[in-house]
Amino acid sequence: MVRTSRAAKVAWMVAWLIVFYLVARVVSAHAGEVPPAEAQAFQQVFQKVAPSVVAIRAQGRDAMSGSQTRIIERGSGVLISRDGLVLTAAYLVHGMDEISVEFPGGVKVSARVVTSEPAAADLALLQLDRVPLGSIVSPMADSNTVQVRDKVLIVGAPSYSLSVGSISARWAPNTAYRTMPLAEFFQADATIDASNSGGPMFNLKGEVIGIVSHNIATDARSNRQGFVVTSNTAKQLLLEKRSAWSGIAQGPCSATAISARSC
């Protein structure tokens, strides 16, 4: 038991060293694009939130097409509660047989889908089999407080890529993408790539304000503008639904508790 505990501590020390290295590399890359004060603010937020961002690898059959061909999907997610809830994009995990979640430092944990909205909003909620020692949780913000021109960060794993930008618009449900009628979107000028897919968008407080959808971000219509499903959409479609199904509304990890950082 002592040996296992020490090994876990060493793994997390290595993870933190990796995060610090990535912070320095990312900020250096963006140094010529933003004022020094903003660069420092981005560095501090990235350092705070990066340990909560996880890499997701899912294997299975393509449930959407009905094909029997085995496929592998890779993307990102974010740990939003101490009991092991991970928020990601539905297309990565919906209908998959095996889901693996990798934390900074290389710790891998199996997960299962609790609930998902593959058509209505491209969102999914995972439950980890266990939560690694020292895991960092990122709280979910009230996305109604986000304003156009607010600065944002998008973080992807396992490379821990960082993209910074600003909110350029907010789209009400059934306006920007009628194929996802229940989703409210933020439109942002932060660059979105494959590693960001399913990953979180943060405000400068280090709170999750949205989840990236690869299907939307790579659409020709986006024109270098990323479309991100808002955190309030995720709360309404995934967390509140889960509370109703499992009777945890008065428990420690209801949608309200997660938002209040008490979970």
C-alpha cells in the first residue's frame, strides 16, 4: 500500500513537471501575439486548469452509421467532479465498447457513458471507474454570465495544446445549427483542432464555460470560428437529467453543487 501511494505521488510530480514545461512552451509561442499582462494571465489559468483536462480514447463500432467496422476515436474531456464525472463530446464515446481516460503523467482509467446527447447537442457525461490520487477538478461556470469579447482558453490533451481567443457571438438553441436543436453555442476565434475535440473552453477564472465539438469546428461554415456548446446546455441536458434519473439532486454532486465547486 505504501509503495503504491509513493508511486502515485511520483506520477503526479511528473505530471506537474510536464504541465509546467507545457505552460512555458505555450506562453512562449503566444508571446508575440498578446500583451505581456495577458500572456501572464493565460499562463496562470493554463497552469491551474491543465491537470483537469484528460485524453480520451474510445473503441467500438460506429453506432451512428450502423456499420460493423471497428473504429477508434480520440479527443479530450474535462474532470468536473471529485467522484469522477468527465464531460466530453458525444461523438467520441457514444455507443463505444471500451473507453479509456488518460490523466497528465500517463495514468489511465476505464470509464463508461452515464448519459449522452449525440444528436441534440453532441455532449456526453462519463463516469470513471476510479479517480486517481491528486486529481484536479475544474468547476463549471454559469455560461449566461459570459459576454461577447470575453477572453477564453481552449485546452486539448494529451499534447496539452492551448488556444486563446475571444467570444465573438452567442447562438440560441435551434439557430446556428438546426441539426443540434437543443444546444446553445458560443462562437469564438480561438483555433480548434483535432486534439481540442471534446475538450473544455475556460474563462479567465479557470471555470468551464463550454465543450468543443469536432463535428462543428471542422465544418466549412465555421470559417476559422469555433463553435462550442455552452456549459449551461451541458448542465441542463446531462447533469440535471442524471440527477432526475439517479435521485442525486440532494447529494454532493448535483448540477448545483458542481457549479458551486462543492463537489
